[in-house]
Amino acid sequence: MSISTIASTRTLLAAPAFSFDRMIISDNLFHSVVISPVNKEDFLQKLLMINPEIVIKA
């Protein structure tokens, strides 16, 4: 299982995120988690260094 897509979201679903400016991370098996990293750009850059095939959706 690996991350396939990351998208911005403002969903109100319960999630371990302290902000409504969130990201939803999905895998190839239709699982997802909603997070709110402190520094989104840095977080995305580090994930893309590990797996450059991740699709970033606006």
C-alpha cells in the first residue's frame, strides 16, 4: 500500500487535524486519511522525494 493522491480539502469530517485547511491522502485501495500538516509545502516536497509518482490535486 502506498500513497497515490493528495488533495486539498476543507471537509468537516472528523479527522486528526486541527485546522479546516486540510489535505486528504489516498492510496490505491480507496483508503484515505485527512490531515493538516504545519507546513504543507515542506510536507509535500518530502513525500514527493520518497515517491515522485504521487499525484497532487488542487
